[in-house]
Amino acid sequence: MKKIIEEIKKQKRFLIISHENPDGDAVGSTLGLYFGLKKIKKEVVPVLPNKVPKIYSFLNGTKVIQNDFEGEFDVGIILDCADIGRVENLKKKLLKIQTLINIDHHPSNFLYAKFNYIDPKSSSTSELILKLLKRAKIEIDENIANALYTGLMTDTGGFRFPNTNLNTFKAATYLVKYGANPFYLSEMVYSMKPLRALRILGRALEKLRKENGVIYSILTIDDFKEFGAEEEDAEGVVEYLNKSNESNIAILFKQKENGNYKVSMRSKGNINVVNVALKYGGGGHINAAGFDVKGNPEEIIKDICRELKCE
């Protein structure tokens, strides 16, 4: 971390970028670092390959996030990306930046940058950004605190997932001390879903199936179109499926416009789903992973069951 801080203090113009289909940690860590670097008078351009999901649009700063970038940068900081390919079609332009910094908490990270700050024991990349800002003696204000708390909260499933530990709560406490509003942030993320999102959840439950101890559901393009819903409206559905006491593995297939599927997996206990995701070119954590795939979901379920030795 020392060399990263030295590089940040030395350089002037920064690009901050996170992964496609951004989640709360991608948005929160991007905004937290953006506001932090602005405090020390750096020129900063925050980028996400896709638009900010509406569920996080309440956070200050989301309107300055771009979906592409032009121009010269001294440093590119890549957040929450185990693989640099997760920045989608921006990878080629990103690799033209002379100095890249990779900050992530995924154990499957490929260490692709000049400077790599990887800590799989941290709950989220937002937690790592907090550590970085504190070490760099950058003041934490309300905007930074709310952004990083959102990343921390969502990547731990509201402090329920196995990646939640003592340091997670210490980080959350620190962020609350400096302005994060837990009640407000929880309400905005978990209790302000549009009706179409509830209908998508209902459809996923309606189509719920069980195969060799695995609970799964398949949402097609037609399901989304019927309710006027988007992919982001299905956020949190796989966590809901994983509430069942009749299975330790839950899988959600979401069909994309090109016919392929975005697959989200959740598990309980020591069931490792990330190895399956890696096999399909994805990634994640032991109990939460995902990948994109072309093929028949029923056949993919059978393959997953073989890999995990489901009963």
C-alpha cells in the first residue's frame, strides 16, 4: 500500500474504473476513492462500463460517473476486478495508461497491474479504499462515508454473508462516525424497489426448481419484457432463493439480449462455488460467485452438480 500512496501523491491525473454490471461495491468504492482524490486536488475521472444501477443513483456523485473515457492519464486505478477483462470494451484503452493500480478483495485476482493491493480477507473493495484513504491521511467526509458504507453493506449482504468479520464492523463503525447514515442507506438499497422488481422476484419464485439438492430459477428475456424490467431489477433475487432450508446452493439464470445467460450462484457453509465460476471464466468468492455463459441452463445445472458433487 505504501508504494500506491506514494504514486497517488506524486501523480496528477487519475482514471478510476470498476467492472461491468456494477454492484454496490463497484459503485461505492469508485465514488469513495473519487471524492478522496478530489480532496487532495487531483484530477479524477470515474468510469463504469455500464450505467449506474438506479438502486444506487441516490448516492452523491453518481452523475459524474462516465461510461467511457478519452484523454491522457498518469494513473489508472482498477477497482473490484479480479480480471482486467471485466472492464469490457474499455480494456484496450485502459492498457495504454502507463501506470495501473489494481485494488481488489477477490482471491482469484490475476495481479495484472504494476501495483496490486489485494486482500481476500477484506469484506469488500470499499473496505480496502477506506484503509487506503486513512493510511494516506485523507479526511473522510459524509460523501465518502456514505459511498463506502454502501459498498461494505451490499457486498456483505447487509452484514450477513460469511465475509463479514470484526474488521468489517470496525470499518462500518468508523464510517458511521464520519457521516454514514446506516438507516437511510439500508432503506434506499433494500426497501425502495420498484414494483417491476417485485414482479421479477415473483416470477423467479414461480419458476423455482430443484435438481440434486440445488435450487435454481431461469429468467428469460420475455420475463423481463413482460414486466418492463431490466437486469438490475433482479438484484438480490438469488440471495432470496438461498433462504431455503431445503438446499445449500441457489442459482439464478438471467438471460441477456444476445441469448446468453448471466449466472449467479450462492451457497451456504463451506460449499465452494467460485471454482465452478472460474471454470466458466467468471469469479467471485467461496459462497458467492458468477459467470456469463452460452448454452442450455438445464445442462449447465447438471454440470454444476457434477462439479460440486451435489446430492
